[in-house]
Amino acid sequence: MRKFKVTLLIAIACLLITPLAVHAAKINFPDIMGYKTLKCDFHMHTVFSDGQVWPTTRVTEAVRQGLDAIAITDHIEYQPHKDDIPTNHGRPNEIARGAAQKSKLLFPLGAEITRSTPPGHFNAIFLRDARYLDTKEFLDAMKAANDQDAFVFWNHPDWKPEHKGWFDVHDTIYENGWIQGIEVANGGGYHLNGHKWGLEKNLTMLGNSDIHAPSLIVETTPENHRTITLVFVKDRTPEALKEALFKGRTAVWFKNQLIAREDYLRAMFVASVKVIDVYERGERKVFLEIANKCDLNIELKRTGMVGPEEVILPAMGTATIKLRVQKDVKDLELAYVAENMLVAPAKGLAVKLTASIE
Ligand SMILES: [Zn+2]
Ligand SMILES: [Zn+2]
């Protein structure tokens, strides 16, 4: 009886001290190379441009979906609701800043420079004052963002099929050092040129939601989730986030794919995938149990001689594969390509699984 009472008291105490927080989902991608992996979305809209939600809603959604950092990037040049909500650049960030702080969400000030193609649309984040981006000339807006030491990236570069390409104006901003990143994916769209130019021109690769409507994702799964950027940071601070973006330490989680430079993908594979058990059943029949500690269903295709032709390592789960091995073989090495960990357009990451038979 006494024990019951104590338990009940503890339960009530827990209820009292638990704040009424939104239930946060967890997105699973391990830390790599001594960096912390932050889940980020740097492109979204509110009623202050052509979005459909109030700024604080963006914070609530991000916290519910387990994000670490977001930027609201309302259009500077396009405000279809301005009869109801007056033009006020930077105001969405001001409105939602308190809520972001309370939730420990990193929340740099952002805006979208919105010009017809070419040049197209560019996001600037880590701004000090968004009003200076409201210029007549495109190049003046790009310069103004860079004068504030903002991080500037090209949004959805393949958006307009009739104007898909790298034009003179892009040379100008690139040669001036006014563009540091490029979107490889926004929402449900993959941008082949973003991927190519990101690698070729050493631009930071990003994946963002570019949401305008409310985000209705209740449960994040490998197949149904917000398009986000993983950023590999030294600390969970605005300064460290900015440093990592300028250095290009990112990966893009788009549909059931991870897109990044090879070093980061390799580190992510090594940190996520482990052979956790090896056992023999009968002569020359060996079983490997492999765990995957990230939210990607990793799709492996064999490139070597040993192992099944195709293996799926389920997100946050395990897979068991059966091998027939030669007598007296002690060390196993299985060569595969992780087809949905893209080191370049349509090119998966080459990986090896190794294990020893006791
Ligand atoms: Zn828009
Ligand atoms: Zn845009």
C-alpha cells in the first residue's frame, strides 16, 4: 500500500513538473567526425509573403517535427497579402523569435530575394536587417546581403525549365563571392543542376521544404518527411551553424535519399551501420546481422562476389543476410554500393561490410 502511494505521488509530481510542450518527434542521423548533426530547414514562408501561416506556427511545426534550426524566408519582392498584412521585412522573425528561443530552436533571420529567371530566387540567412535587400537592382540586393555577412544560396535552380542554366549574372555573383550555397532539393523537387554545380563550384548543398501551406506531417518516416539539410556543427550555437554552412558541412535528406559530399556520406554510413552479430548454422552457412541507426532505408546493391544481390537496411532497424562461404574462410568482406546515398548525380556511395567468423 505504502509503495503504491509513493508511486502515485511521484506520478503526480511528474505531471506537475512536465511542461505542456508539444510532443517532439526525433529525426535520427548520428553525429559524425566529431561534429553534432543538426536537422535544419532554411526556406519557408508565412502570411508576410505568399505563405498561409502565422510566423509562430512555423516554430511549432519545426519543434513538433524534431528540427534544430529553421529560417523563415519570406519574399522581399512578392507580397500577395499586402492589403491585409503590410510589407514589413524581418517582422516574421521578430514575431516568432520568443517562441523559437523558448524551444531552443536556432532561428537566424532570413529573406528571399525573388527575381525572375535569370537570375531567379536566392535566400539570405543570418541577416542583420532584411530591409536593405529591398533594392531596385538584383546585384545591389545580393551585395547588401553579403555586406551583412549573411549566408546566401540559390533556391530551386531548375525551377523554370525554359530558363534552366548558369547565366552571366550567375558568373558575376559567383566571382564576387556573393553566393555560398545552392539548393539540391526543395520540397518534393530535386534539382540536378543544383547537385552538379554544388559539387563543381564548391557550393554548400542544401535541401529545404520551401513550404507555403501548413506542414501537415504528423509522423516523420523515411518516405514521408520534410526535405531538410543536415548540418555538421561544432556546437549548437548560431555562430557554429553559420560556420558549418560556410564550410559546406551538410547533407540533404530528400525522400529516401541522402545527398552530400563523399566524406560526409561515408562518415554517416560508418556511424550508422554496424555488423552486430555473426553466426554459423550448419556447414559454410553464415548469417550476418546488420543494424542501421539512421532514418534512411539504405538500399545496397552488390558490387563484389559475396552476399545477396540486393539488401535493404531498414531505418533504425536490422537486417539479417545469409551467406554461403568457402570452407576455412574466417574474414568476410562484402562490397556494395549504397544506391540512395548519392555522392554525385545518380552515383551511390561504395561501401564495405566486414566481419570475422569466430
Ligand atoms: Zn513563395
Ligand atoms: Zn523561391
